[in-house]
Amino acid sequence: MVGIHYHMTRFWDIRDDDVFFCTSDIGWVVGHSYIVYAPLLAGATTLFREGAIDYPQPAIAWELVERYRASVIFTAPTAVRMFMRHGDEPPQRYDLRSLRLLTCAGEPLNPEAMAWAYRVICGNGEHGFVADNWWQTETGGPCLGTLPVMAARPAKAGKPLPGVVAEVVDRQGNRMPPNQGGLLVLRRPFPHMFRTVYGDPARYAMDWGKVPNAYTTGDVALCDDDGYFTVVGRADDVLNVAGHRIGTADVEGALVSHPAVAEAAVIGRPDEVKGENIKAFVILRIGHTASPDLEAKLKDHVRHTLGSIGVPSDIAFPDKLPKTRSGKIMRRLLKAQELGRDAGDISTLEE
């Protein structure tokens, strides 16, 4: 309660006349913390709904914003990319001027999705601001974030929020130089962070022992000269292609920067020569059709954007990507299906 009330009133700047709209599933940490507890602790109105954020029609979220005069939204980058896929017209049918803050967390917010949300949802900044933030279930609330008083930087989650000491280090715990990737660690706990995992304290204690005197988040990140952090993705989502380490988020971001692409997920597949090769799964924007010619154009786009090492060997065009109910793409399920492995626990899969 200490932590989530603090962030609700400081990071989200919630006041008692606000209407807070969180699009998560209510059973997730985001849901019960920031749909139920935090808005009520802050004395604000909380708005939530059951079902997918684009059902029964792609503009249902904006209909709700207009109807209930929602002022702050908390959603996932995957949802923003889904909205972007349907184009500018659906949100432009509604009056969104009540919305002063749109915040994202859960996956890296790519620059194209951020720019689209700023332009279309926030009226080019006339009434709203887009803020990224990063946290985990284990932390109970945001750790890195971009406050409205800060300059937002594309692809950067922001700076450590008060009470958080974050660093990018190597596996021995040595701090990495600016703009060099490494493991994201937190140097000390704070009020809303996990104390343990119920029934399995050793499991959580292990994350405090991988790097000396730090909690290892399992994410790869880098920090620039001004203290802004970019979270690339999970450490196990880093690909090793011909000796070059590249984050899945880098390849996905390059693909999504193409005007035909709404969403993308990439996985690594075993390769006898390269160690791994890259396969991409791409969801196209409305009005675009999959074809060998488009696949070639996307590969060429990645080559020019990221370099030849990031070019996928294959690109598939499925109807949808497997996601959790909180909007995160389940890359491990894509990889399991691709390699014919057991998919494991998929109870969190979106219906």
C-alpha cells in the first residue's frame, strides 16, 4: 500500500477527480495493484472492463474514454501497436481531450508506437503525454519511468524512480560503461518489493545471489550518459547470431518501424553455422497483404535499419500472436511450437 499509493499519486499524478483506466486483466499484479488498490487509496475513480481491449470493435477503448472522461490510461505497448494497426480513424471518432496521460509497461515501447500514441491519442501533446515505465511482478510497482516533468526519449523507459537504485552490470557485478548492454540489477529493496515467494523462498533468494549485493531482474538493459535506461528485454530473449548478440526487441523494433507492420515477434532457431538464426512472426496493418515481395521488402528494411546480422531468415504472417491476458507476447510458446517442444504452462494465455 505504501508503494502503490506513492506511485499512483506521484508517477501517475492521480488526483481525486481523475478517472484511471487500466487495461490489464484484474488478476495480474498490474490489475489488482493499479485497478483496485492504488486508485481507491488515492481517492480516484477506477475504470475497468472484462474482455479484450479491441472487442467487440477496435475503438471500444476510445468509446469508453469519451463516455467516462478517462484522464489517465495504463496499458501495454502491445495494445498500442494493436491500436496503431487499425489506423488513425477509430480513435479520431471520439473526443479524447479528457486524456492527459497515457502510460505503458510490460514490454519495450518502440519509438513508432510511442510517436503514434503521442500524435493520435494525445493530440500531438495538446492535451496528453506519453510515459514509459518498467517494473516486474516481483517489484510490485514501477522502478524506472519517465515523469511528465522529464523529457521523454524514444525507446527509453526513463530513470530510476525515488527509492530505486538501478545499475547495468556484467555477470560479476561490475558496472557497465554508458550505452553498453548488460544485466539490469536493483541494488536495494523498497517498500512494495517482494519479500519472498510463497512456499519457495529459495527460488526468490536465488535472484538475490546471482550478482553480488543485488537483485537480478533477468532483463538486459543499457544506460545512457544522462541516466536514461533502455530495457532491451529478457536475458533469455537475447539472440546469438554468428557470435553477435542481439536483442529480440531490436529486431522487432526494426520490423515495426516499417509502415506495413503492426506487431512483430522474433525467436532464435538452432543453426549449425550461425549458432542461431532468426525467425520473425509479423502481424500486418489493415490494408496490407502478406506476399513474398513484402517479405523481401521487410528483410531489406531490417538490413538498412539494423544491419545484416539482424535480418530474419524467415518471416511468417500469422493471423495473431499468442499473448498473455496482460498483453505480453509469449515468445516461448512461438519457439516451442517452432521447435516441436512442450509448450509448458499456458494458463496465462489470452483466450
